[in-house]
Amino acid sequence: MALRSGFVCILGRPNAGKSTLLNALAGEKLAIVSPKPQTTRNRLLGILNLPKIKGRPAAQVVLIDTPGVHKADTALGRQMMREVREALRGCDLIFLIADASEKTNPGERFVLQLLEAAGTPAFLLLNKIDRIDKQDLLPLIEHYRQQHAFREIMPISALKKQGLDALLNATVAGLREGPRYFPEDQVTDQPLRFMVAEAIREQVLLATKEEVPHATSVLIEQFEEGKKLTRIAAVIYCERDGQKAILVGRGGQMLKKIGTAARLEIETLVHKRVFLALFVKVKARWRDSDSFVEGLDWRLQLEQMAGPPRE
Ligand code: GDP
Ligand code: MG
């Protein structure tokens, strides 16, 4: 039987578990995850090459992880919502993922509006069922059933990897015959440099709280792959002196902790020993700066490097 293939956009509110699901289905860590909302800022791909098994044809499922749907009030937020809309454009299937352990809130309505506007078939994934009583599931399913004509409604736990086989089977069944969009050995579209920046940002998210995670971004300034050692220098940007003081910590302790944890993560990404130099800089209100936010966007940077399209 011919290959099934298609693009599947993972859509939902911040913290619903989109990136956790992407990583669980990909079987490796492609997206950073944290308990803080708005961890994911760019859309990114996880490419699944599924062999033919009994009752399921071979397939290439291209998952698109997206930033959480939220009301944008900064240049960064608007950029994140553009990423969501880009991901929705032309995808074949949508996974709407909702946190089943939380009360449904007005924010869901905005997600459902995006879904209606896209007009693409959608599965509703009720995530985090490891945290709820089974009896709470039925009213939730009923609630969502009234909001949208979902193709499937499936309870899952992305964290505990529950319900994922059934999800993959239904997904492949929902895709048409199509080409292999990416070579079989490619697992994501993100450049290594960007994954390194994300690994550092993840440690910042895990180590800090309140407004610091949201006010932080990471830019790689040096990336030199030697024979045995990869040398990386990165700047952690924040918006205020007080945030810088937190990120550096007493006697530089916080920065050291972030650096050590990030280095270990990065070593598994580059498969080499890593020398990591971290710096913290203040850039007031960078989240409101279109040009700064554009500078964080690797797709845009790649386009600019390639230059304008030739006639
Ligand atoms: P995203 O913002 O939608 O990408 O959400 P993340 O994948 O970053 O996850 C947000 C938080 O929810 C993290 O702390 C995850 O560990 C947690 N989480 C995700 N899926 C599950 C799940 O199935 N069960 C539980 N208990 N926690 C989950
Ligand atoms: Mg995410």
C-alpha cells in the first residue's frame, strides 16, 4: 500500500502539553518543555516515519508544534501568534489539545475560533488524564462535543505516554496517500544552533520564576565545532537590571547552575564535549521591539542569508 503523509498542527492554549506530546510521539526531545506558560515561541517540526504494521499502512506524519494560543500584547506575542497561523495554513489535520485537569476557560473559545476559521479536520485530545478521575472525563467530552464537530475525541497523557498508539492509528487513518516530504533520517527542521539556544532558555525557565522567564531570550554569539570540543558563547537577554541580578545570582551562582545544566543538555545534542560561556545582558523592553524579535526568528535569518529570490 502506498505511503500516507501529511502535516498535523498541534494547537492549544499555553501549557496544555503540546510540546510534551510532540516529544512523546517523536520519541526524542525536539521541543523544550516547562511548567511555565509560553515556553514555545516558534513553530517547529517533528517528523515521524512510521513503518507499516498490521492494520496500519506506512506513513510520514509531520507534526507542527506551535506556541500557545493567547491574546498577544507585545511584538513577541504577535510574532508567536503569527507562528500559530502559519502552522495552521495548509495543514491536513489539527490536534486540538486541551488540559483535562483544568477547568475550561474563556481562552478556549479563541482556540475554537481559530479551528473553525481553518476549516481543517480536527481531533480533540484531552490531555493529562493521569491527573483526573475517569468520571470527570464524560462531562468534558460532552462540553467539547457541543463546541465543534471533532473527527475524534481522545483522552491521552502525553507525559505518561497513554493513548498514543490509538492516536497514531487514527492519525494515519485520517491522512491521504502522499509523498515523503522529508528524508527518512530527518527528525526536525530546527537548526542545531537554535536547539542549543532553546536548551539554554529551558534551563532559565526551570530555574527562575514570575516575570523572569517571560522576559528572557537567548542568542548564540559563537558556535565553533572543533574535533573534540564545541565552543559556544551565548547571551541571555532580559529586560531589567533586577532580572539580570536574579539570572546572575549571588556570586554568579545562578548563572553557573543554568550553565552547567544547559551544557549537559547541549552535549547530548551535539554529541561532543561542550565549552559553554554564558553572558547576561539587559535590553529594555525587547519584547516590544519588532527588530529584536525578528532577530530571534531563525527562519527569517535563513531567508536573509539566502538573499532575495533570483529572477
Ligand atoms: P505547551 O505549552 O502546550 O507546549 O506545554 P508543555 O508541553 O510545555 O507542558 C506544560 C506542562 O504540563 C509541563 O510541566 C509538562 O510536564 C506538563 N504536562 C504535559 N503533558 C502532561 C500530561 O499528560 N500529564 C501531566 N501530569 N503533565 C503534563
Ligand atoms: Mg510548547
